[in-house]
Amino acid sequence: MNSGPQSVFRALADPTRRQILLHLAKENMAIADIADRFDITRTAINKHLTILEEGGLIKSEVSGRERRNSLTPEPLKSAFEWLGYFENFWDVKLSDLQREIAKDMKEKKETDQ
């Protein structure tokens, strides 16, 4: 149900969901396994998993009597590409900052002499 970067950003907006993704990056897990790692209810974990699934970042598969959740990182690419557009702006700003720092250091060195 991934609708591009917006649903991915919504899924990533919450720190608990980001932590869940980190756990799922290491291993596939059932809801109970995930809930054991957090100090919130299983119902709350299930809501977080639903949002992650809506963002396309995880998928759930039935395995016996439980649902195993796994990471599907491909949708992160759309968010990464969207953020990548702004990388040039940061490069310019960081270059400007570096230039100003160097200028200030040179001026300070000259006044110290």
C-alpha cells in the first residue's frame, strides 16, 4: 500500500517505529517478540506495525499460529531519493560555513600576531 515518500515518512516519523525497523533489520519477528523489547502494549505495537506496513516498510506473513514481520527496505529508496534532492543545498551551505570559519580563523590569527 506504499504511496511514495509520504507514507514512508509517516512511518519513520515515530521513534518507536524506527526502533522496530532496526529490530526487524536483524531478524524477522512475531508481534510478541517485538512487544517484549518495548515498554508499551502489544496493541500499541500492532498499531505501529500497521503504519509500517502501510508505508511498505514491513510485510507480515503467517507462520503457523503467528504472523512473522520482516523488513522490506525498498520503499526507503523513494524517501532517500527525495532527501537526496536537498543534498546539494547542504553541500553549498556547508561549503559556505567552512569558508567563513577559515576566514574567521585567518582574521583571528592575524589579530593575535
